[in-house]
Amino acid sequence: MTPKSILKNSTVSTNEPSATSKPYTQRHRDVALQHASIIEEQKRVEKEVLDAIMTLMDFPTSPTADPMRPSPSDALFFQGLMVNFQPSDYDSLIEERNIADRCGYALCPRPKKKAPSKARKHFIETDKGVEIVDRRTLEVWCSDDCARRALYVKVQLSEEPAWMRRGGVNDKIELLVENAEDHHKALPLRLKQEAAPKPAKSEEEEDVASAWAARDDALADLALERGEKPGRLSKANKDLLRTHIQERVQTAPSVPPEPPTQLSGQSHMAIEGHIPRADRPKDEDEEDDGTDWDKHLPG
């Protein structure tokens, strides 16, 4: 009797993926594409926010604008730019306007308030008593009214980034204005843009244009050789060609055709209605007579 092995039979492992499970490569590709689209959208939104900050640095459009009653076009344009903003982006806008010595409220054209001294801390009187305030806090707005209107906009901004929001947009931003009824009839403000450069012509188009220019030069030289003067019309000038064809109206009454003459028997010899003399029969008085030559002599 042969001895039995106490070792377990070895199993051969297979690396074939299950038919029900999705391949890892396809799942990884889908995740990578999703992250790439999010990053691309993030870059686009950040660029739009940066461009909006640069535009609002010189806002409003009129130096005499009233922040309490802004023009409907400025207000509508400002609301449209605030859609992609977060509170941190709004703080950056206020800081940039303060660096330019402007009021932090984008719809105010006045300069910011100056502190009475350059000390870092200042004592100010409020309804609650005397408070110690940092100098930078005093030099943000031109007045408390602009501070209230600017902070009213900030509290409406979403903390969630614009590229992560559902639908990609936020609700419309409301403003504290006294002429709200005028804003419902406003049209959006369109900033003046530079004209787009014309596309460069291809080599084939340039060759065609040069050929037409050479033709015009040749016609001008030919006109000078004929003695024509520039700007004056002549019979050979191409400007005399008329594109409108006018039908000729006959004013004279129609005439019936003439009856055939005595030469109608020779009509088959006619060439365009004319019978040559060589083929025309001679009349009796036109026949040559050898005896009548002397009748033309004098005397």
C-alpha cells in the first residue's frame, strides 16, 4: 500500500477579472475625466472673477454717481459680476479698491475715508460707547451708509465655489437702493470692446488681389495711351457700359412691304435684297450701239 501525502493539493490561481466587475482601467479613466473637467471649470471661474475685480476697480462708470440711487445699467452689470463671487473674492475686491484710494463699495465713486492720524489704533465713539478700532478698519469706506450697502451684498454670497454649485450659478444678488423701480426696466451694460483683428489673407487670395490690381493698372496705362484723361468718360472707357437694357419703342407707323419690281424674276440672284449688275438683265436703251457713239460729240 502506497503512502498518502498529507499536503493539500495546490490550486492554480487565475488573474482573469470577473465578468460582473467593471475593469479598473475604465473606472480610473472616468474618475480622471471627472476631476479634469472640475479643474477646467475651476480655472475658468477663477479667471472670470479676476477679470471682474479688474473691471470693478474703476466702477461706477460716472464720477458723479450716487450709491443710494445707482444707474440701472451699472447696478445690473454689478449684479451679474457678483454671481461667481465668494465672500473671500468680495474681500479681495474691497482691498484692491482701498489700495487705489477708493471706497470699498463698488457702486460708490468717492474716495475712502482717511483716519485722523497714522496710529494703528483709534478711539471712536459709538452708540455703545467708546471703542478701540484698527486704523485699516476706518479707511475702508467713505461713510457708514456705503459700509452697510456693501456688507448687504457680502452676506448674500455663497461660501461654496461657483464651479461646485448645482447649475453653476447662484441666485440674483439684491442691492440696497432707493430707485429699485427703475432697475426693472434696465438694459444690461455692455462695455466697449476692441475690434477683433481681421484674419490674415491666404496666399491664393493675395495672388488674386494682386492680379486684379495689375489689371487695373494696365487699363489705366492703356487709357493714357489713347489720350484719355483720368476721371473723364470716353467711348472706350469701361464706365460707359450700361447694365440696364432698355427696350426700343417704335414711334413711326409700320409700313407695308413694297410690291415686287420688274426684277422680281431675278430674286434668286439677289444678295441681301441687292442684285449685282453683272447678273442683272440689260435694258434696251442701255444696249451698246455702234452707230450712236457720235451723238455725244459736241456740235
